[in-house]
Amino acid sequence: MDVGLVLGAAVGAVGAGALIRWRQRVADSAVRLARFLGEVRAEIKKVTWPGWDELKKSTVVIIIFVIIIGIIIGLMDLLFSLILVDFLGRLFA
């Protein structure tokens, strides 16, 4: 019996087993993905979407909140730059 033939058959068998195992994992992944998407669709159906008036009010509240937070962060930046640049600049100059 030829050693090359035996090694070739062994490599082929291992390759075939690996291919079968890989295809099984892909098939399992496809099943899990389909189940996940079905669950997502079921959850989306449970959502109560806001009406147009509620959406406009929420948008205005968020815009005002973002502006206020922006002003607060800007003032903090100004304060820290005055402290660090001016005060420490004079101290170590």
C-alpha cells in the first residue's frame, strides 16, 4: 500500500469532516438568525409609536436640552481654560 495514497485519503477524510461540520455551523447560524428576526418582528409589533404631536413636543424638549447642555459645557471649558492657561501660565512663567 502506498503511503501517499493513505495520507491523501486521511487528508481528504479530515477535509470532508471539516466541511460537513462547517456547513452544519452555517446552517445552525441561519436557523438562529431566522429565529432572531422573527422575535424582532414580534417585538416591533408590540411597540406603541408616538403620534405626530407627541413627537414634535419631544423633539422640542430634546433640542432645548441639547442647547442647555452645550452652554454648560462651553462655560465649563471657558472656566477651565482661564484657570489652567492664565493662572498656571502666570505661575510658571
